[in-house]
Amino acid sequence: MTAQTTEGTTGRALRPPRAGRSNGQWAVDGREPLNPNEVWKQEDGGLNVRERIEQIYSRDGFASIPPQDLSGRFRWWGLYTQRKPGIDGGRTAQLDDTELSDEYFMLRVRLDGGALTLHQLRVLADISHDFARGTADISDRQNIQYHWIRVEDVPEIWRRLEAVGLQTTEACGDTPRVILGSPLAGIAADEILDPTPVIDEITRRFVGDPELANLPRKFKSAITGHPSLDVVHEINDISLVGVVHPELGAGYDLWVGGGLSTAPRLAERIGVFVAPDEAAEVWLGVIRIFRDYGYRRMRTKARLKFLLAEWGPAKFREVLETEYLARALPDGPPPAPASTPGDHVGIHLQKDGNHYVGAAPVVGRVSGDVLTGLADVMEAAGTDRVRLTPHQKLVVLDVPPARLDDLVTGLENLGLSVAPSPFRRHTMACTGIEFCKLAIVETKAAAGTAIAELEQRLADVTAQIDAPVTLNVNGCPNSCARIQVADIGLKGMIVTVDDVQQPGFQVHLGGGLASADRDEAGLGRTVRGLKVTAADLPDLVERLVRRWLDQRAPGETFATWAHRVDEEELR
Ligand code: SF4
């Protein structure tokens, strides 16, 4: 179940940087900075801005923040300025960052492994109420994102978060970002191994480490020991996926070099077996390769996937073993096909006789009120733990059988559906134009409207939808909500209909990650000229779902059908 490397499956072949000139690889070219970002990162790293936020900017206000801190170093602490209201998407590319920026921030709280205690959840809810105008979104990287944050309030927010073991350190920036982890870590009867110790060790030792705080670009990690393959391992810079080695027992299969954005590429297996007690060291070896060999000349070619595209897995393994680990790693097996859906929605039995309950908000949008309500429902059920998922869902753990019904009723009353329609369950949306400076179109409301419409219009065929049809709505080409690996992926753009410009989407069809319904990941196809206005989105999805149901061979998934049929069938 290796992701294939042919063009059109892992993505178009990434063009390597030009030979014969410095590409800014520290280990090859030296550390001479080749672009303005690299200059300021070397002069004064992002982690250093914290003291200035605490001592100067939070006291003197937004106007006291110099541009390089504001649009650069603040990211190292999870802070981006949010989009100024009222700027339409057609102007996004015409304005610079200052013109697009409001005086408020998005603040991202990293939740490594997506894990939260009840007490931490209450703190997150209170911060939403007190400082974020009630906002809170569950991102598809298991983070919580606030909006409307004022710089004056950031020190107090940090104080509250850090008092309960939460942080915003390196939640954004050219850093080791949040580590995705199986939401079922430690509780599932069918778990291969519990990744919690590895996630905890990496977070404790390396998050905030100045040695790893100036990477060429972001570095995304994912670790699971659950056979549902529940951490989207094909699209991270590094993934460790639980496997059983015939002689060495349970451990991890190493995947490297995945990423989407405007140049999508699926990760590849390196072919090694990683023992659990070596996993943090192997992670360190991979991130140091990225730091030392990543291409720093151009930010558009700086992700690890470009290095892997040039080196290939064999060279990557050789460099890892010889230069960074000083030992060979054993060969290892690939993971088995996914056993169950990786979103964990619904009611399931834990290994200890309690239950875990997966619930779906609409496209990850919650609020301070919902978080408070969730904490109340959990407390009444006698459970202390909840986890966020990489699918913008949440899973409440440790629910005693006697409290299950009350908990489910409580979740449903909060709009957290335990038995969502297939449309709500499988739709995600990025932040979009409401707050994102890069956005061209609105996303969350459009996706919410589409879900409601499709629940009504397709009620007559819902029972026939026995495999997920994922709908991923993105506000621009950056693919934060994973356009290219959705059955129906929507890339925000302005479309012109009858000479009138309107918000709309380019359509990608038939992408997907390995899941219980699909053995192998693959990227979606685009259909020449296939675009849809936001207003016509429900029409398009209804049409495509009905055609798939009419035309499919027995058991054929939407993605297989979408790759099989002629373009005309997809319009
Ligand atoms: Fe913003 Fe684009 Fe990412 Fe959506 S995909 S959150 S619009 S950068």
C-alpha cells in the first residue's frame, strides 16, 4: 500500500531546483541567506518575539509592532493578523499584507495528538468568551483557532493556557508544527501501539528548541498506532504509522515528504522499521535533514517534498542512517489497509468497557458556548478526556455505559451530531474569506449551506450512499482543507458567468487518502473548464452524486467512478 510515484497519482513531478547554483541548502551551500525571509530568520529568530510581545507590544498596542515581527515572527507563537472585513476576494492578489491585515489576530493553540482534558477544555472555552468574541474552530490539524484576538490580551491568554499545559509555541511559522496523533491513542482494543509516549517525548524535547526553530519552511508530523490510519499520513512531511514487524514486534513504518498546497505530492515510504523507543530520534533525524538540506532559496520550493522528489526514498534513507543516526535501520513492512473509518464518528466500545463517541460539528465550526456546553456534558457523564481529529471532528473518551444516552443527547443538543448525514460527516472547509488574508472566497457558510441542501435534496438516495463522498471546500489554492485528496475538492476562485464575476470554485474530482473504503491514496483529477459558482455548488454535488449512484459498478467508490468516466459525465 505504497503511494505510487507516477505523475497524476502522487502529483505532478516536482521540478527540482536549478543545478549549478546555490539553492540555500545549509549542508551544501553554507548559510548565506538568499532571500529576505532567510535574512531576518537568521538575524533574530521567531521565538525571540515573545519577550517583545509581553514587554512592549501588549502594553503599547498594535501600532507599536514593527512589520517584520507582525507578519513574520509572530507566527512562531501561533499569531497571524486576520483579514480586514469588507475586502472582496477579487482584490486579494492586488493588495499587500498590510492592506489586507486587520488589527486583530488569529491565534492557533496547538493540541499535539488532539488531546484535551476537561479542565483544558474549560480554559479554551473561557478564552473564547473573554478574548475571542466567542469564536473557536476545530482545524483539520487538530488545533483550536481563535479570531479577534488583541495583542494586549496575548500574555494573559498564554498565562491561562500554559497554566494547564497548553501552548501556542510554534503553532505556525517555519517550525515543527503540531503533531497529529490518533484520537484513539491508548483506548482502542484493536490498537497496534499507543503513540502517546512518542508524541509526548517529541513535544517535550523539541517544541521551542532554538536548534529546530529556523527550518526552510513548516514541518508537519503525524503519528498513529491505530489500524484505521487516522492521521492522513500521506500528506505530512513525516509520518510514523503503526505496523507489526514479524520478528521485532509492534513499531512504526516511516513515511516522508508529503504535502499539498499548489504543488501536491504524496508521502513515500522509506522502507524502514522504527522501534517505539527510537521513534523520537528518527523524527529528530528527519527534521534535521530538512533543516540542513532543505532548499532555502525560494519559499515555494522549500518544503521537504521537493528534496524527496530529487533524492528519492533510497538516498533519503542512506543520508538518515549514515549522517544522522550513525546506524542502519531494519527493513519494515507497510501498514495494512485501513480497517475502519478514520474519523471515528459514532459510538464505539473501548478496550476497558467504556465507550468513545465521535461527533461532527458543521465543518469544524464550534464556539466558546459549544466548548462550555461540551465540557458540561462531559462532566455530567463523568469523563475527563476529549480528542480533536484531523477531519474537523471530536471524540469524547471514557464514557461509562450508564451515561452514554445522556452524553449523546447532550452532544446532539449542542449541534455535535453523533449520527451525522453523510454530507455533514464528510465535508470540511478551511477558514476562507471571513478571516483569512489569502482567501478569494467564503467557505464555511457555503459548505454549511451545501450540507443542509444536500441533506434535503438527496434524502431519497441517502441510504444508497454506502461509501464516503468527501467534499473539501478551500478558499484559495493553498489547500488547507485538502482539495486534491477529496472526492470532490473545491478550490476557491473568482468565476465569470455572463460577464459577471462571482465567488466560485475550480473542481477536483476523485482524490482520496487511504481509508476503510480505499486501499491507496491518490490525487483528484481536474476537468477542463469545470468551475462552479458558490451559489450553484449544491446543484453540482447533487448531480455528481446521482450520476455516480446511477452509473457505478457494484461497490464502486465515487473516486474510482470519477477517474473512470469521460469528462462529460463530470460536468
Ligand atoms: Fe486561507 Fe487559502 Fe488556507 Fe483557506 S486554503 S485557510 S483561504 S490560505
